[in-house]
Amino acid sequence: MRELLNRREEMYTKALELFGLISQLDIATEEMAELIKELSKFKRKEKNLNKIAEEVADVEIMMEQIKQYFDFDKEYMDKVKNKKLNKLLGHIEKAGGSID
């Protein structure tokens, strides 16, 4: 198996060129559905950690393609992520937890 992690951006560009955005968005949706399915199986006590890892990897790859296509501004994305993390912190604190 070839090591391709350092060629991801090149591969994402080629995939989008060959298959098109709509196709890649459909695949992203399918990969997220497969992850949801595996997480549901896990909740039912199925030992499927390897399958969950595979689906997480698939979703991460598709999200990286989407982020590359839309070329989101890094500062803007960091701002959005920070806002979401603050929301999560609020839920943690509301539940009586804290982070130190």
C-alpha cells in the first residue's frame, strides 16, 4: 500500500475534477450515514471499533475535500470553531462540569 497522506490535497483536487462537486457531496453524505449506522450499532453493544475508525476516516477525507473546494478562510473557520467550542463549554458547565 502506498503512503499517500502527504498527497491528499492533490488527490482531492483530482477527485473533484474527475467526479464533480455534486458527486463528492453525495459521497460525503453517504459516508456520514455509514458512520451514523456504525455508531448506532456501537450503542447496541456491538464491538465495531475498527469499522467506526474506518468510517471516521472516510468522513474526515470527505470533509477535507469539501473544505478544500470551498476554500474557507482559516481565520473565519477558527472563529466559527471557537464559537462552537464555547457553546460546548456552556453545555459542560451547565451540566456541572468544568475544564481546567
